[in-house]
Amino acid sequence: MVAPLSTETELATDADIVLGRAQTRLGYDVMAEVWNHGTLLREQLEEQRGVVEDNAWEKLAALYAAAIGELDDVAEEAQVTAAPVGDGLPTIADEDSRLVFQDEELERAQRFYRPAARLLAADAVEADAEARERAAGALTAGALLTQWLNEQGYETTEYAREIGFERRHVELVCANRIDPVLLNHDLVAAILTGPYRDAELDRDDLDAALSRSFDEDANWALVGASGTGRVFARTSGRRGQARARAMRRPFEAAAPALTQDEVERRKRAYINDVLAALDEKSGR
């Protein structure tokens, strides 16, 4: 876990952990922006400035696990008795000045996270290309998009820029790693509009292709069973109160594990949303 530190401790929310000077050996108070977590490459690390004491680290780990929906994976002794919360008051309105601060911190941190994000996306594309070869003959959203990009002479970066999305979103679809937590149905539909229109696919064929294109690690417990009200565990791309609500939702009492039937129902609802959006965008 990588979480930026800030000295603006008076702006802490229930998604921040305030660390006293004795808890980090820095000599001054800071707060860990758990909501602003990300991934760095080892070569980006230059020097060690402090150490987080064990008791503070346990609280950080519990809050982080709750934020990404993995509290059950935290060692029992590291879990707190109540739902993990940070050291500040929750944000309850878009007018809260702390949300402006969070927007600024989010933008500041993203440039440090991009190298790892690019590398992880590239690894995903390579790994899933092999999986696509093993499943040769079965149409997937990734195969459809990749073939269309080649026919049109597009690079993923160029296509992503043209339609106004991040390159990693296009690469995830190409790799058949559609995760509804990261890629909402409207975004997937926008990425697939060109291929769907030009291939003149039967709707049922595209339905089947989408069903083969989900990320195996997708957490369907974080996705609503209907077309609205989805829950996003990650804060990336979400602003203001929407981000605060997304961060706070996992802190509530954990829901029971989904049955396979419920997972399939949620997949069906997501696919139906993608198909409906595609029909609208492509004019079919």
C-alpha cells in the first residue's frame, strides 16, 4: 500500500489516519491519505524518512482493507472491533472545503502512480493475449476491439485520446479484463461503439462475447444488481461527495458473500446495460 502523507492534519476526514510525531519518527504530525492510495515502482523510492509504529500500521491496514473491500483478509489481531474509520469527521456536503483539498491531493498523487499503472496494464495485455489464443474461435470483446483497432490503424493511446478516455481503459477491454468496478457500462459501450457498428454483429453474438470478457478477479459484491446504484471501491476518477460516499460504503457492516446465481444476475444486468448503451450510441 502507498498512501500520500500530508501535514494538513486539520483537513482529515474519516478516510484519513492522523499519525503523531512519535508514531512515524518524523518529528511532526502527518496524516495518511488512505483514500488516495496507489501503487509505485520500486525504482521510484529514493530514501526512507521514517517508520510507522506497529499500532498505527494496524489501523492503517484495517482502513485500507475496508476501503477496497478486503477486510476479511486482514489478520484477526490487526482488525479493530468496530468498522474501521479514520480520524476526521465524514464529509456530508459538496461544499465541504476538505473535498477541494482532496481534489488537489488526488491530482498531485496521480503522476506518481502512472508508471506502475502503465506497467500493470501492459502485463495484463500480454497475459490475457495468451488466454485469448487458448480460447481461439470464441469471440470476445477484446478480440473484437483488437481486430477493429488493427483494421483502422489505431494505437490504443491514439484511440483512447480520440474518444476521451484513459489508455488503460481501452487496454483492459482489449485484454478481456472488464471489471465493472473500474469500467462502468457506459464507458465500455463507448469503447466498443465503433467495432460493434462496423462489424454488424448480431446482438446475441455480442452478448455472448461480453460474457467471456470479464476480469476473473472482478468483485461483483461491489456492483449493484440493477442498472443503477453501483458501488465503486476505488476513488480514482470520482470527485467531491461521490468519492466520499464510495470510500465510506465499505466501512458499513459487511454483506454476506454472493451466491453464484447472484453473481450471474449481476453480470446479466451489467451486460444488458452495455448492450442498451451500445444500441443508443450506434443508432441501431
